[in-house]
Amino acid sequence: MHNQLFIDGRFVDALDGDTLDVVNPHDGSLITRVTAGAQLDIDRAVAAARRAFPAWSRLAAGERGRLLARLADAIEADTGLAELESADTGHPIRDARGLDVPRTAACFRYFAGMADKIEGTVVPVEPGFLNYVQRTPVGVVGQIVPWNFPLMFTGWKLGPALAAGNTVVLKPSELTPLSALRVAALAADVGFPPGVINVVPGFGNVAGQRLANHPDVDKIAFTGSTATGRRIVEASRGNLKRIQLELGGKGANIVFADADLDTAVAGAAWASFHNQGQACIAGSRLLLHEDIADAFLERFVALAQSIRVGDPADPATEMGPLTSAAHRDRVLESVEMAQAQGGTVLAGGKAPADPGLRQGFYVEPTVVAARPQDRIAQEEVFGPVVTVLRFASDEQALAIANATQYGLGNGLWTRDLARAHRLARDIRGGMCWVNCYKRVHPGSPFGGVGESGYGRDMGFEAMHGYTESRSVWINVDAGIAPHFAR
Ligand code: NAD
């Protein structure tokens, strides 16, 4: 386990010696203390990234791809990585092994292949000129990520940035820094040059803030809450750095009367409770057509109550603890607040009774019936809490779905093809899933609109987001007449 900052190819202590506690959410025990970087540590990481930039950006793109592919292999071959991620975050081990690790490797591999696929264009301008447009790396990129998928976010963020020829300073969440440090160590093992990847754990208002306002950082790619996204935009004003924001969400998962109910019930449980509901794209508002609402809820509540909540290290566990005690408290408070506003708890709403889980940060899968205007239906809870709302028509469903500040991922369950396409067009968000939910792939753009942010992770769009265009004009034989002829 690595517990220092990774700067310029080496693990080092913070200059001021500060540390942060990394806690196991299953029982609140201390896993380790990790060095917390502060302003001067960010400064030296940025300086290392700047020094590494010229050579890295001029390396043959295929060579950058080769290193990324080797990193993907190393992540897959690392036998302890899933256990580390599970202990740090509370992800059930079956998810850490079956989703987090393979998805991270797949993402690095995808961008390994893309490194030498970003081609320029030739623009048909006036005869006698050759005008070509190249994609060039942005420079030194700061990446600030949250605690809900810390390993996967290394792939989403580092993959395209490095493939495009940028150098990076990544700041993981203060709650979950371990897997990013492990990826940094694996990257050094497979041959990434010093300074290309720097990982500096630290507190948001110290290390994160410094990265965001650093005058020599060219871009910040941020994933986190909408409130912090605003602070990053403010902090970036000094040098007008580029910003990419992947922020909060309040996904509408809409079940129409013609849906296959069994599939929709299973899909809605995945949308609400996978990763303990700690997902920006969670289907946290479940909209049910009034004709099927009661039948749907009977099955859905029974399924929620049957989910095996327990020790993430147990391969039989389907839902683990939330990642921090403070967050568990916030989630339970939001359920209380929903009840105070007249909402009804149909399942869960409390910590599990099992005495073996009492020291951990557990919350039962929770289903709350409420009204669209209630806070529980408007604000992101980011936990295993799904709010049930009812509708009578397509128009009403769309109006409810679009009536939040967010616009990220939404789901539709229907057999009516025209309705699916119509609503996929009209529903506000960056992603829409039909008869499935929360599908992600490294090739498919991921991001939001409105207060869910701007810019995209994954796919060609992510690569473009880590490049600038440069237009070059060559006078081949244009014979330009002098503008001020004498
Ligand atoms: P957060 O905004 O509190 O923290 C995210 C990161 O920002 C952390 O690394 C934190 O240290 C850092 N940070 C905090 N204050 C900062 C500051 N002033 N300057 C710079 N950096 C700062 O979010 P969180 O609680 O860690 O994560 C949950 C949020 O992330 C939810 O809102 C969720 O929707 C969002 N999220 C969005 C996506 C997406 O792709 N849209 C994906 C996952 C999570």
C-alpha cells in the first residue's frame, strides 16, 4: 500500500508533513494514514508535469499508446487492486473485481488504441494555399476526482489526457486516495517517464483549490459536486484555464405502462442501488405510470428488501456501506427531511439491524414516495435512496423529468419505439438509456448539461477535450498581390 505523494516519478512526503486518515467504511477502522499534499506540493507536482511535457507531447503517439496498453495489462494483473478499492470505498468485492478493475483496464486500453488515431484535417481554402489543422495537447492538466469510483476515474481522466500528449497532476478525494496511488506505482513500473503522471492526495480546499487556481495549469478536468464545480470555475479565472465539469445529477428513470415489468424492476434496482446509490447517474427519481405503479412497487419494494447488505469483503454481498460516516449521516437526514415534507418511506430508511454492521456506515436500500416539488425529488442524495413519483401521461412524465436543475443520465422503459425516440430527444441530459440503465463504455461520451456540467469524458469527445486545434497556412504558390501596392 502506498501512502505518500507521487511526484516526478517518486513517492515523497508532503513538505509540511500533513496526513489524512483513510478509513474502512465497513467498521470505521483506520486502514492507513496518507500524506496530504498542500500548496507547495501541488506547485512541485505542476513543475514536474511542466518539465515532462515537451518530451511526452513529442513522443510518437503510438509509443504513448504502448505505455497505456501496458498500464491496462498491469491493472488487470494486479491481484490486490480490487481488495484495496473495496476496503477503501466499501464497494462489494464482487463489484470491485467484476466492474471497477476490468472497466478501468478497458478504459486505459481504449485510449491506448486512440493515441495514434487523432488525425488532423486539410481545409479546402483558396488555391495556392495549404491549410492544415492539427490537434495538439493542451499542456499540463489538473484532474480532481471524487470518492465514489476512485479507481475507474483514473482511467476516465488519465486515459485520454495522456493519450493526447498532456502531462497530469491528479488529486484524488481525501477519502479514497489508495487506488490512484497504486495506479501511479504501476505506471512507473511499466515505464511512464517521471513527471508525466503525478498523484497528490490532499484536502479539496487546500490541494484542490491550489490546482484549480495554479497559473501554470492549462486545464482542470473535475468530477464532483455542483457546488465545488462553481468554486473551481471561480478559482480558474486567473489564467483563464480550460475547465471540464462532470457534476451532480438527479436521474429520471421512467417506467411506462407498456414496459416489461420484470426487466424494469430489475433495471430500476440496479439504477438506484448499485454502488450504494453513490453515482451521479443513479436513477434516483423513479417515475411510474399510474396504471402499473402499484404492481411495480410491490415487486420493487420486495426486491429492495431482499438485497444482501453486508461486509464488502464477502463475495455474497450485493450492497456495502456508504464511503464515509459523514455521508451516511447526510443520507439519513435527507430521508428524515423527506418524511417531514410528507413523504412516505416504503422500504429501508435506516441503518440495518445486523449488530455485525453497527460500526460501519450502512444504510438499507430505501424507497420513498414523494411529490416532484419535494426536496428529496429535487436534490441529489447520492445514496441508496430512490424517490417514487407517479404520472398519468407522456407529457407529464417529461415535465417532471425535466424539472430539476440537473441534466445528466435518464432511463425509459417502454415497448413503444416512437415514444422511446421522442422522449430520448426531449428529455434533458447528456445520456439516455432505453430498456436498460447506467450503461457506460469508454467509447461513448459521458457528461451532462445545465448544472450537471459541461465537457465530456470518454470517446473521441474526451480526446478532443484534451487537445487544442492549430491551424497552419502555407503559401504554396499563391502569388499574393501586395495589399499596399507601391
Ligand atoms: P466534492 O465536490 O465534495 O469533491 C470532489 C473533489 O473535489 C474531491 O477531490 C475534493 O477534495 C475536491 N474539492 C473539494 N473542494 C474543492 C475546492 N474548493 N477546490 C478544488 N477541489 C475541491 O464531491 P464528492 O462529495 O467527493 O463527490 C460526490 C459528487 O460528485 C456528487 O455530486 C456526484 O454527483 C458527483 N459526481 C459526478 C460525476 C459525473 O460524471 N457527472 C461522477 C461521479 C460523481
